[in-house]
Amino acid sequence: MTTSITLSLIALFGFGLTNFFWKFATPHKPYQPSYLMVQGATYLTVMALIHLYQKQPFTLTYKLSNIAIITGICASTGAICTFLALSSGGEGSQVFPIVGLNMVVATILSIIFFKEPVSTQKMLGLIFGVVSIIFLTR
């Protein structure tokens, strides 16, 4: 198994557990921005510790800073909307698969902008992914 696949699987569990705990928290009716700010502060702390451990200078170009800001806005929007969907009575078994379709967006954009190869297997995977979401949300 390649390093990228191993790290992707770890990320899958990390994000999966994050979503599970969002659903776990919603019956307690947290104010979502407060909850997500504590989560964000924890994220920032962990990243700072990794940064200090690796002893690298903090460097980021202007262009990458702008991309980081845009992705932060996108991630915040996605997080708050997911949390609100769960808090408004959405079932995790429906909300998470729909949100999980983000892989379709990322895959299509990667094909368009990075000219990644399109194969029959890749297209079937996307189609099966969408079909599985339809079945899971009914």
C-alpha cells in the first residue's frame, strides 16, 4: 500500500469521526459557531505543535495565503451547514452521504483543472458513488 493511500485512509477515519461527533453533539443543542470555534482552536493548536516540532519557518506566498483563506471560507461554510443540517433534525445516515458527495465535486474539478486522466473505471466509480448516495438517503 502506498503512503498516499495509507494517509488517505487515516484521513477517512479522521473526517468520519469528526462527522460522527458532530452528530453526537447535536442532541445537546450546542450553539454551532461556539462548538466549531473550539474545534477550530484545537485544530490551530495541533497545527502549531506540528509546526514547532518540524522546526520549519512559517512561510506562505501571497497567492497561497489567498487560497488558504478561500478554502477556510469553504470549509467553514461546509462545516456550519452540515452542523445545522444535523441540528435541524437531519439524520446522520442521510446528511453525511450527501455531504460525502464532495468527492464528486473535487474529482470533476481535478479532471478539469489538473487535466487528470478520465478512465471508464473512474467514471463508473463516480456514478456508483452518486447512485449509492441516492440509495442511502431514501
